Amino acid sequence: MTCFGQDMQNTAKRLNTEIDNMLNDMPSISDDTLSYYESVVKLMKTAVLCDYFDSKADSKGKIKLHYRHDNSKRLSKFLSPLIDAGMYEYSRRKNDDAMEIFKLYLDCTDGPLFQKENQNVGLVAYYVSLLSFGKEDYDNAKRYADLALKDANFAHDAAEIKINCISKQLVTKADSLKYVSELIDLYDKMPENTAYFKMLADYFSVHGHECEVLQFAVSETEKHPENRLAWMLKGGAEQKNKHWSKAIDSFKHAWDIDSTYVPAVYNIGKCYFDDAKLLKDSLQGSKLRFRKTDDIKYRELLQNAKKWLVETSILDPKQDVVEWKQMLEYINKVIR
């Protein structure tokens, strides 16, 4: 900006004259789309600069705006075309040019020149965040995601970008704690977003926090008792610890919420099957006789497993969700 010299008022006047000329020479979008968008971008850059110099104090220390009112009135109609210009470059995969235009829009709406014309800030901030993420500029991606989060229409997608940024920057224990804290905060605000829940579950399961999975799952079932994923996570932790009856109870809660939820139905059957297998293996390993009472219990467990696996086969006949066929065939051979 210093290239315009120290005479603020004359610089603003010259820039305003440039705006007049650009408006007179503005090409038609139907005749030349690229030239039109380039002209819009140049026009709005000039408008921001003009307002900057127009708002500076004169030699007496007084600020007297000469052009803001008229420029705001006559140029606000170019804010939407400015977004279109950014989207045009984005569609041409000129991401750096698109980002520059989107940032120009945010500069326009952030300043006093178009302060009442900011209804598309969420949209533009989301795209700047997305493009920054693509460049692995995670700090800026998070910054613009925070801006997009203020718009309900883009909060969901912006939050996912922000969380992915944080996950990419996990180095220290403090980073991990921040990631979990941000993720839990977003999940509490938007519990209907299953992506946050899955990301938390994955984090706890993969990053050496297995002992915290059950604690987290119990907490979530208490806060969100109608969340089938929370019950599935709780059941999965209990199943992993071979607490069959508790796991079955948790999976049944998920099934009560959604009786067509295949993973819940299948895991109930698998718990009964694994319990039966553990009983048989424990007796064989200790070389104890398989008594009649043991055989009855073993078969009862397999019968219960069969009931739920048959239900699974009805809900998922082509095994698109789970592979139930081999287990069911084995049970049928044993208890025929």
C-alpha cells in the first residue's frame, strides 16, 4: 500500500477514479466470462484499497470519508460475482487463484465498506479452510474453519476439517489432549454427527487408550441413551474383555433403539457363540470331562447364538454388512 505514496486523500481520489473507469468498461459475463471475473476481482481489490486510504486521517488528524457511502452502495452487487469468480477458478482447479479471491471476499465483508453484506461468509470461509487443508496449511485451515463454524449451514463440514487438521498435528501428549477435548466438545454440540463419535472411538482404540474406551462409552450412554453407537462401543469393549452377559445387554440396547441394525443383532449372536466356544475350550484345555450339564449349557448358548444369527441372515442375506454364514453353518452341524 505504501507504493501509493503518503498523500492519502489524493491516493483515495485516484483509486476512486479507477473504480469509475472500471465500472464503465466492465465486460459482459456472457461475452467473456474470464475477463468479467478478472474485472470483478480487480474492481473489488481497488475498492478495498480506496476505502483504506479514504479512512485515514488528514494532515489535521481528522477523518472525513468521501467515497465509502457511494462505493458501498454501487459495489455491493459485485460481492456475489466475486464468490462466483472464486468458484470459477476452483472449477478450473486453479486453487491458489480461487483462494486469493475467496480471501478478498472475506476482506471485503470483514471491513466497514460492506459490513452489512456478509451473508455468505460461512460458505467462503469453508472453501478457504478446505483449500488450506489441501495445501497442508493446517493452522490457516483451522482458523477459517472456526469462521465457517459460525454458519449453521457449514458448521458440520467445517468441524470435520478442523478435527482432521488437529489429528494431522498430533505430536505431543498436549496435542492429543487438545484433539480429544475439541472432538468431545464438537460431539456434545452435535451428537447426531456420528463421524465425531467414530473418530473418538477410533482414537481411544488405536492410540493406546484401550482402558479408556469403556469409560468413555459408559459416559456417552448416560448422556445420550438413544445413541446406538454408544451402546455398540460399550458392548464392544465388554465383548473384548469376555464379559459376555454385559456385552449382550449393551448390544440389546442398541437393538432396542433400531431393530434393523445388523451389527447389534450379529454381535449378540457372536457373544453367545464365543461364550460357548470359551466353555468348550476351557474344559478341553484342563482335560476335564465334558459333563452332561456342561453339554446342555454349551448347546443352549449355541441355540441362542443361532437365533440371533438367523435374524442377521434375514436382515443381511448377502453378507454385505457382516459375515455370518460360516458361524451359522457350524452351529447347525453341532446342534442338528
